Amino acid sequence: MSKNLKTGTNNGFTIVELTVVVTVIGLLASIAISAYNKVVRDAKVTKRLALVNTLATAKASFVADPNTAPALISTFNGGPDGNFSMIAPYIRVNGAQPTGEADLLAKSGIPSTAKVTLGTVDDSSFGGSNPDQAPAVTGYGL
């Protein structure tokens, strides 16, 4: 008596079915990873732009303050990146005033490897020659 091989139940998957499932999972994973990377990149750019706007507002507030004499503006423009303390009173990050650039980066959630460039303020209204240069944050985001 010969056994009929087709009478048993099918208890497993074929190699083709397994290959298709693994391929689909791989494609979905690669799509998810690229979407995640885009969100992370966009978040870094947004955080960097928010810090740039905060610095620009602080510089504008420094110049607009009636207690800021033209001599102070000239001093700031003489070395803006070394004069962070002059605009620090006009900065609030998460409700706190940063004590320095490193503290500003930490409070902003930006790694300390980023570089902050403050730029000069416009001093033409009292005979200066410096244009308003926008602040920049480099080494973080795009």
C-alpha cells in the first residue's frame, strides 16, 4: 500500500513566503528609518532657527534699551562674540537667563559642539559703520 503524500496538513511556510515577508519588513523598516532621520533633521533646524531668533531679539532689545549708550554699542561691535554678557540680560531660554554661551546652548538643548556667532548691530544712527549682521549657529542641524 502506497502512502498518499498530499493527505497530511501543511505545517510550515515555504522559503518563497518567508523571503517575501522578510523583504517587505526590510522595506518598511528602511522607510521608517528615513522618515525618522528627516524628523530629527527638521527638529535640529527648527531648534537652531529658534536660537538665532532669540539672539536677534536680544541684540535688538540691547540696542533699543534707553540705558544702552552709543559707547556700549561700539564696544559690543568691537568684538561681538566676546561680548555675550552685554546681551545676556535680554535673553530668556525656558524662563532662565543664560550665564554664558555654553549655558545658552545647554538651556537650548543644543550640544556644546555648536558654535554661536552673534554678529554686529547697526550703529549708523550715531556715526558708526557696522551693519546689522544676523547671529548664526553652526555645527548643529543643517
